[in-house]
Amino acid sequence: MRLLLVEDNDRLAQLVVKGLSEAGFTVDRVARLDEAAAALAAGKFDTVVLDLSLPDGDGGEWLRKRRAAGDKLPFLMLTARASTGDKVKGLNSGADDYLAKPFEMEELVARLKALLRRPGGVLGLTLELGRLSFDTVHRETAVAGRRLSLSASELTLLELLLRRAGRVVPRRLLEEGLYGFDDDVGPNSLEAHVSRLRKKLEAAEAGVEIHTLRGVGYLAAERSE
Amino acid sequence: MSPSQPFRSLQFRLAWRLALVVSAVVLATSFAILLHRRSGMTDIPREELIEAIDQVTAGLSLGSDGKPQLSLPANPEYNYAVATADGKSLFASARPPGQAPPGWSAGFLGEGSQAVAFRRLDTAIGRVEIRVGVENRQGWAAVLSRELDEELLPVLLPTLLAALIIGALTLRDGLRPLQRLASVAAGITPAGSERRLPLDDLPRELAPLVHAINAALDRLDEGFRAQRDFTADAAHQLRTPLAILSAHLDTLDDRTVAASLREDVARMSRLVEQLLQVAELEALTLKPQERTDLSALAREVAEALAPMALTRRRDIAVTGAEAPVTVHGNHDSLHQALRNLVENALHHTSEGTTVDIAVQSEPPSISVSDRGPGIPAADRKNLFQRFWRTERSSGRGAGLGLAIVQRIATAHAARIDVDDAPGGGARFTIRFAG
């Protein structure tokens, strides 16, 4: 996974490069927007971590122009400005996610992996969590290499949950995903599907837990032993 | 212009002085009229005296016993005397007028109020001499007081009253711009510090004062803004060093030291975050059309905090958020308030329990309950003060979180209450006004 870090603070950049490298990323670091443009033109990157305020301009403006020009790379915006207004501005400029300084490396890695797990992302082909792996191309699941057979609706649910592993997937999103599999998507049909999926994962010892957040949605996470 | 201190009131003082002036003018005018009347008196008696002689003449008659009689109206306003031709007095008032010169059949004596008229003529009781005069102060004063009662007062009193009422109304009307200014000034708060006193439709005399006040407000606002910006800038500037510190911790070999330092960094980050929130809040004003759906808000906050909660083996649930519950409110600040409450609840609720976010529509409210130790009644009223901390929150946060929630609620004309959650624990509720 090749990543471009655009950050002008040398000390912070150094530490982030170190942290991301340990998490398995290959990191190129630049300190200015013109250097970033040059790096992106020269090499192929899977994702970009972009600081909002840089010596030669505003990262948000720069990204907006790139998006208008058709750049589809996943961008994560990093900034010291964390007022809610700035957050909206950051996402409006076309960033896929937004992280305010100070942040924990763990959080940055998790957010980046979530970005890369999106359809089209470099991690989007095979989703992994615990001992479970999900091949999104052939729509097959396996636990520690052993094939796990799931129904089409269960696969849909699982994919939605795995693409946002560690984060809440709202009920509405899951219900929309299920629509079409079930003739009546009643108030309890989502619960019934999740409950079946949960039992299968447990029986296969997939090491994946599906948490219910009553009234909110579901969250898939690695089972803590 | 406190009504309890009338002498401090400009309106009262002006009205009082105006009343004095008007009364003095009316009194002086009346007095002048009376003086004029009095000098006029000196010319009038001749006709009155002739009338009086006629009256006395008509009043003379012979009684059934053959004696002369005089019948006059009670308390005549003149003095009189009736004598026989040879000078024997027949009738006289208490202070008869002076003697008449012999030989004349009629005539006037004296001047003005001393005037006396006499006539010698044949009457019902034979030839007599009749003298009348007005040398009678009491009578004169009575004439004046009657004139005052009958002619002056009916005109003067209503005029005086009308002048006073019109004066008071004019004053009140003239001072109305002051009251309008006062009501505008009362609305100038830290959150609405850009408001200024209106200069339109203002008496020219007030304009310099209002200009001066507005200029003073400008200077205060500038200072206030500078302080607010400083807080925000300082907080921003602290973020990058904190990020470096945090990233550095990940590279430490000693994991236990790193974990403990990370807690400290997290606490500092939280404080910086809250300082920023406070700075933002100072400028928070609600736009009239802003609407926020409490149900969506509850789900958003739950989604955002659930991963952290689950990591710490706490659960979050949302109830009552199936249908939208829309209130007049600013989404971002309400999000912040709810987030603070839920973070607080997650910190206090015991492991393995659930923090409940409940949305209610009638009246619109949102509440957060935890399964912690609850909050003693004695601590509840201090809970929302800045930097106030109970022992139960020792070691974490600066005590700004709930003060921020309180400020946001106040900006929304909402009330925040704390009570016991059913089944134990604390419950915070933000109630909106319809």
C-alpha cells in the first residue's frame, strides 16, 4: 500500500512516516503542495494524507481543484483546525475522511484502512477481519482458509459490515442492502438476518463479533479474546 | 428610570418643573387680571351707586302702623343712610356714608372706592335724603372672589390641567427614543456583540451620546473578539505539538509508560478541544430558520462514539428516534452538547452497561442516562459551572464539558436538568421549548 503524506511539520511527518511504515504502508513524504502534485504525477499511490494548511497554499482548495480535474484517489485530510465549520469545509473540498490533530496513530491507520476497504480501494478486493476473509470479486468467505458458506443476503450484510469494520453501520444502510432479498423487510427482519449471520460466524469460529447498537445500527469488530 | 425612585427620573423631574412653571404663570396671570379689575372698580361705582339709590328708594314704604319701613336684599354690597329732610336719621347701615352738602338735590362725593352718591327726593314716606357709598372692603373682596369663582376659575383650571397633561404626554413621547435605546442595549450580549444602538429617528441631542456608546461598544467588541480569537488560536497552535507528542508515544519501546503518557496527552487534547469549543460558543447565535432533527442527532452521536464505547466494553443505545423530532437549533453545537453528555456518561457508566440516548417529541427533549453511581442532589446545581469538578470526575477533564452543554442549551432557550435514571445512574435531559 503506497501512501503520500503531505505535511509541512518535519517532526510530525517523521513520526507519522514511522508509524505508518510499521502498519505496513510504503510512505513518501512531501512538505508542499507543488511537491505533492509532482509526486502524484510521477508515481502511483493508493491514498493520500493531506495537511489542510501548507506553506504554499490551502490543502482544501488544492484538493477541490484536483477533484474537479477528475482525481479519484482516496484523500484523508489532516488538520489542526477542528472547529465544526472547518470539518464541513474539509469534507466539502472532496476529502474522503477527516482527522483532527492531535490523533492517535492507531486511529489514523484504522481510518486509512477503512478508506482502502471501500469498493475500488486497494484493500477492497479482499476484506479481512479476525480469521475471516471475504473475497468481494468471487463473493466467497473463508475462515482461516476453510470455506464458509453464506446466503446471498448474509453475504451482502457481511460485506457492508466488513467495509466499515470497527465503525457503526447504520440500520438504514443495512436495510437498504437487504431490500430485494426479502419480500417483507419488516421491523425485525434485519435482526433476524443479523442473528443468523452471527450464529454462523460463531459456529465457524471466525473471530468476528457483530455488536448491536440498539436504535442505531451494527458494528463488526475483531473478537477480543 | 426606576419607578421606585421618582426623583431620579428625568421624565419626573422635567414634568415637575414644567408643572411649577405653568402653575406660576397661571397664578401670575390671574393676579394681574385681578389687579386690573381692582383699578377698574374705581370707575364702576357711579352706575352701581345710582342703582343702589334706586333700590333704597324702592324699598321705602309706610308700614301698617304709619311708621316708615325699609326693605332691602339681605347684606347689600353698599353702605346706605336715609334721613328726613330736616336731617333726622331714619335708616342706616353699620358704616353709613359721609354727610352730603346741603342745597343740592343729587350729587356724587369722593373718588373711587370712597365714592358716595346722594339724592334728596319725595318717596313713599315723604321727602328724604338718601346716601349710599361703597366704602366697604368686605363687599369689594366679595365682588372679586365672586368674579374669580364665576369667571376666572372655570377657564383657568381646565387650561392649567390641560397644560399639565399635554406637558407630561409630550415629555413621555419625547423620551420614548431613550426607552427604545434601552431595549436594544439590553439585547447586546457576548453572543450578539455586533449589535449597535440605532441612530435613526433619534432626537439630535441624543445622537452624540449614542455615537459615543456605539464607539465604546466597538472597542469592547474588538477586545472581546481578540480574546476569543486568542483562545481559538492558542488551542489551534497547541494541536500540532500534541500530535507530535502523541505520534512520538507510538514509537516508545516501554509500552506501559507509553500508555500512561498517552492518557495524559489525551487529557490535554481534550482540554484544548474544549477551549476551542468555548471560543466557538461565545460567537454562537441561532439563525431563525435553523432546524435540527434530534433523532438524527442521537443516531449520529451514537455512531461516532460507539466504536470507542465498545472498545471499553460499554454499549450505546438510542430509543425514540424512529421518527424525526425537529427543533429550532444549530446542528453542530447541539451535536457537541450531546457528544459531551454521552462521553461523560460513557466515562461514568460501569463496565458491561449501556448508555441510553432517548429522544422524546412532546415536548422535544433528548436525554442521556448512564448506569453509574449517579449524582448526589447536593452537587447538582454546581455541576454546570466552568471548571467545577466533583470527586467522581477526578483525574479526567477540566470540568468544562458540562458548562459547554449548559451554554449551548441556553443559546437554544432550552433547559438542562439532571436527575436519577430509572434503575440507577445519572440522567441528563435537554428540554426544548416546543
